[in-house]
Amino acid sequence: MKLWWIAGALLGAGFVASSQMGHDGQCSDCASGQKAAAQASAGKEDCACRQAVPFRLQATDGKTWTQDAILAKPTLVVFLKAKCPHTPPAIADFNRLAKEFGGKAALVGMVDLKIADAKEFAKKHKVAFPLIADPGAETIVKMGGAHSLDMALSCPKDKRIGSLYEGYSREILAKVLKDMVHHGGPSLKVDLGQYPAKKASGCGF
């Protein structure tokens, strides 16, 4: 009986250790079972890496974007609802962030418009990063976007979506930068003082 108890204890400890162990520089598995939306609402990353949603969509940069494109390098995808009043005021912040990434990481938007309308939106609001046209927001929702200004961060080493965030703020963007390194990306210097102290979030999809 004693030997059985010791063997069971060792097996249980091994299971817990393997469940909680992350692999260096890549996405870590999550044993808690919490839903991504619940974690995102607290500004936390979705610790269970998601499979990238297959898509093939046109963008305002003239390219056709696929899930492989956002997995090729660390990419922050910003989900945008075009008719949400909170969306246009945030564009300047994301333009600045895209510039501060300096080509070491990518920032793209995904907007619930047809490509022609997305181009008009980009011109009107002076969007300086590619906007992927996702009419109906089907891909946005499948990727985990619940509100305008939600974000997803890719994990190139695991070819998955590594983290999800609800809205953005200085604190959330600091976590994005930390998570990017955790997912095998570069360590970037960003002047977080230029971004809102209070979380900005938009309308639901």
C-alpha cells in the first residue's frame, strides 16, 4: 500500500510539473482551463495558445494576407469595428506603435469592411499600417476579437496565436511587449508614456 501511495504521488507531481512547464521562448500551455475572454477582460494573455484561424483576405497595402503571413514574424493584430466611435481616435496610437516596432515586429489591423470601404476608411483616418478587410467580422470573431481595439499577438515559433488582449493601455501594451519576447520575438523599446493610462476599448462585434 505504501509503495502504491509513493508511486501515485510521484506520478501526480510529474503530471502537474509537465502541465505547468512552459517551453523557453515559445507559447506555454495553460492548465487552468480559463476561457480566453475571461483572461482578456483582465488585460491578461490567453495562456492557452490558439490555432491560427485559416483565412485569405485582401488588405489596403495591396497584398492578400493569410494566417501564414501573420505567423511569419511577431505580429500584433488589432481588431477594428469601423462604425464604432472609439475606433478613429485610437488610430494615431496604433500608427505610432507600428512605427515604434521599427520593422522588427509587424502591426496590422483587421476591420469589418469590404476592401473598397477599408481603403476609404484608411484614407479618411490616415491609417499608416495595413488594414485587412474582413466584411462581416467572421475572421475577427474566430480569432478571438470581441470588441473594437481588442488585439491578438502571434507566436511564430509555435505557429499559433499566442496572446489575446481586450482593449489597450500603457499597462496592456507593456504586457504585449513582454509577451512578444516570451513568444520568441524581439525585445522592443516603446515609449509607453505616449499611450492612454486608462484602458481604451470599443464596441462589440
